[in-house]
Amino acid sequence: MSRVMSRLRVTIPRQIAARFGIRPGDEVEWISDGSGIRLELVARQRPLGVAERLKLFDEGVDRQRERERLAKLIEQRGWSREDLYDRRGPR
């Protein structure tokens, strides 16, 4: 049996955690189940391999390069968004 602590924290009994493979740092989800509450372990993500991490890194680098390319185009257009407005409102 568990007790709800003052900050609404609950301890999972050791036998239950061992039976279902719950470890420190795992995420659980509290689900309202009609007249009760159900606790479910959120599926763990498998660790990414080196190739997958490199692919994600390359995609991030490509996105950053595209943002930098667009920023240069905006600088080259000769006007800014602020130029379209003055303190009285739009022109």
C-alpha cells in the first residue's frame, strides 16, 4: 500500500516496480478509468544508433543553413517590416 505525501507524491511499491520493470526516471501516466485511476508505464524510447543520431544532426544543420540563407535574403531586400509601419499605424 502506498501513501500520498504532502506534495501529492506517491511511492510505487518495490515489488510492483520490479514486476513491471519500472526504474527511477521512467515516466508513468495517470489515467482516469471510470470510478478509479490506472497507472501506466510510458513506453521507453529505444536509444538511437550512431547513424540515426548523425542523420538527425545533419537534418538540423540543413535547417539552420536554410534559416541563415533566408535571413540574408531579408537583409538584401532593402527594407524591413518596421519600415512598413510608423507609430500611427499602417500606411
